[in-house]
Amino acid sequence: MPKVADEEAVCDICGVEVREGSLFCYNCGGSVTNTEAAAPATTEPIPSTDTEPKNGKADYDPAKRRSERLEKRKVRSVESRQIEIVWEPRTGPSWPFIISSLVFFLIAVVVILAAFYLQ
């Protein structure tokens, strides 16, 4: 198989090839470096914490990530409750509806009378 002149970008953590120009891996979310020429870092290195391994690469465990995602889903899940909706008919007349209907009826009568007068 012939060698390709333009090499793919590779994830530092899981080693998966990602699209050109990507900054983060779509598989694990780790940072991506280009294998042909990585620019030297001009910023100060971040001091390592106690949880970070000494080899410089983050510890990636797919089973651990999967269990963390499942735990987050459990926290977000909400128990569904059954809601009972009961129709209760109105007792007595609806006075706001009756008054607004009469007002609109009177406005319509006035408009019709004005149309006959101006004709």
C-alpha cells in the first residue's frame, strides 16, 4: 500500500484518526494533534494533579466512561406520575362571555346601521 503524503490527525488518548482541523476527538473527547508536525507549545505546562498519570496522557477507560454516563442518566431520570383529568361542567352562566357577546352584537348593529345610512 502506498504511503500518503498528508497524514491524518490522531487523538492523543485513544489513537483514533479524526477529521482535519479538529481540535477534539469525536470518540473520547481528548485533544488532537497532527502527526506530521506538531507545533511546540508556547504556554506554560499545566501542573499535574494527583489523579493524572505520570506518562502525560490522560487515563482513558471506556467501561468507566460508560458507567459514568449511565449514572448521569439515572440522576436525570424522573419518575412519571399518572395524572387524572376530570371534566366538570360549568354551573351557572358565564357573565363575562354574555357581556362581551352583547357588546360585540351592539357594535355590529351600529356598523350595519351606519352602512345603510351612508349608502
